[in-house]
Amino acid sequence: MWRATYPHSGVLYPRLIEAKGRCPPEDVRGPWGYAEFLDALKDSEHERHAEMLQWLGVEFDPDAIDAEALAADVEALAKSWVPKPSTKT
């Protein structure tokens, strides 16, 4: 029988320890597509700059992080994963 063990009793896992950078937008075509997307956004002379701005439709700062919101999301996930006590029959 598998049983979860945690390094610190009473602490919910998983938990957010550090946040660095934003997640890429949906449908950006993986890491290489995200790199191209960022290049196009940063350079107003890039051939796809206008296209990427129009596609995204909102401002995007890859360095902006809402750590509190991320921590709340991870905590909610952790709470949903809390192991239930086993019932012996």
C-alpha cells in the first residue's frame, strides 16, 4: 500500500516556493513559439510584431508575476489533494 509522506507535518504540499516569469499564453506553440512570440513583442520592427499584438489582444509583460494569486491557486490544489484517512474494514 502506498502512503504519502511529507517532510513537514501540517504543511500542505505542493506549495509555491518561488515564482519567476509568467506562463506563456495558450496556443503559443511550445518553448520555441514562446521565444518567437517574446522576440516579436519586444521589437516593434519585427515582421510579426503587429500580428502578435493583435492575436494576444491584451498587454503582456512576461516578467509580471502575481505571486499571491499563484500561491492561492497552488494552495487550493494542495487542499484538493490532501490524502483522506484510510478506512479499515
